Amino acid sequence: MKIKLDMSSSIPIYVQLRNQIVMGIAKGELQVGDYLPTVRQMAQDSGINVMTVNKAYSILKSEGFIEIDRRFGAKICPRKDSSFEFREKLEEELSLIIAESELKGIDKNDFFEMCKSIYDRINIVSVKGCEV
Amino acid sequence: MKIKLDMSSSIPIYVQLRNQIVMGIAKGELQVGDYLPTVRQMAQDSGINVMTVNKAYSILKSEGFIEIDRRFGAKICPRKDSSFEFREKLEEELSLIIAESELKGIDKNDFFEMCKSIYDRINIVSVKGCEV
DNA sequence: ACTTATTTCATATACAATATATGCAAAATT
DNA sequence: AATTTTGCATATATTGTATATGAAATAAGT
């Protein structure tokens, strides 16, 4: 997959990288069991520092999207999360986005149409959880 | 409305404040034409610095949720935004959230149920845009 | 017109987060 | 055991966040 980083964005570089990898997994561009480029390779390809890549990978690891081993690097390995905490955090994020949408003139129907369109357009694949 | 700031959160204080004010407007707790507390008052009530409050209000102003005048302070005055840019940004945020949800095991139906529940629970009011 | 009161805004500083450069540690392969 | 290749640790510079303080703007009162 192709990583595009916007150096002028207010979103930190490591967050942009993290986000694009998550999107890549969801779209099936990165498959369970695939390996990400090494931190050195990704840094070189993207024109950023290895430690910045390492930060993104670290976060993805702690969020449960990848597993890292020192010899082989970062493997796509998403873990489901049915915890109350995850769900609560998601609801909070969605609540804010819904509030903003409403205030900006995007009503409930429009919002749902947008979500449907996203599910269709991005072609989110059903991803098997990672079995150990 | 009651502002609650989590000083241990990774979300910057000014962002938390901004978010809660947006939620407050969407829920009708803050009405079009209402005035927010002055930056000094809000700072005192919340136990933070006036400049931190000022940053939040500044952002709300530039995002088009409030209007500020020097004499009277910050007035709730949300402006609709039908621009392509706003919509595009919203779709991008939603895309990422949808991708994460899917990877964490929350499928499309579940996601839509959650959104419905949010619309119902938060009781988002239809907010009249601010007429000048 | 001038003064007062009350508000936001500007400036400066300390601390935290981000991004980087470099070398160390771990682990499989040779 | 040595080599290779990988992530990880440490240190530093820059930028963002949070704060303290005073200046500027503006309506109301005298």
C-alpha cells in the first residue's frame, strides 16, 4: 500500500501513519499475516525518521492491530475488542462527530447516508481476527 | 452547563473544553444567542488558566460555533457549513472510525445501531443557524 | 468628553509532545 | 562464534500546550 504523509497537517506524522495503516487493514490492502515494511524501510520510503515510524508501530501494537517481533518486524494481526471501555470511547467519539455534523447542517438522514456510502465506497472487508 | 475536564487525559485541556461546548450546543443546553461565561469566569470555574479558555473559545470562533465581541464575550452562534471541505473532512474522520470499528469487531449493523442510539440518547436538538 | 468597569487579546515563560540522529540490544542465520 | 537485520533506548532540537501578567478595546456612567 501507498503511504501519503502531509507534512503541513496539524495531525502528527506518526498519527497519520498509524491511521493509514489501520485503513489499509480495514480495506484488505494489508492482510492478516502480512508484514509491514521494517521501521527502516518505511522511514526511507516515507522520508521520515525511523523513530517516528517506530512510534506509529508501537501504538498500533498497543492498540492491538499488529504484533511485533524483533527479528521479523511488524505483522498484521488485529485483535477484536469487545470491552466496555473500547465501546464507550467509540460512542464518545461518535457523539462528538454527530453533534458537530448536526450543528453544521448535516441531519440524521444525511449522516446515515454518508456512513452507508463510506461502507460501500471504502469496501471494508470482513477481517478475521488474529488467532495465536 | 457543567464542564468536566480530565487533567490526566491525553486530550489537551483546550480541546476537551471545545468539545464539551460543541456537545452542549448540540444538546440544546446552550441556546443560540446564549452567552458563554467570560474567559475569566470559565477559567475560575474550571480551575484552568484564562489563556487556555481563550484558546478553546478562539477555536470555536474560527470553526463557526460562536461569535466573540470584546464587550460582551462569547455568544452561541453556530453557522451551517455546506462546503465540500467540511464534508470531506467529516467523511475522512468517519472512514477511520468505521475502519477501526470493523477491525475491533463492531460490524455495520452494530455500528448503525450505535449511531441511532446516540441520536436518541443525546437528544440532539435541531439547532437554528445563527442569523446575523 | 472623560472615566470606569469589564471584556478579550498580546506577550513572555515553563513544561510537554513531536520528530529526529545515533547507537545498543535481541535473535535468527551462517 | 560472527554476522546480519531487526526493533529499541537515549539524547537533542523544535513545536505545541498551559500558564502568568498586563495591554487594548469598548460600552456604560458621570
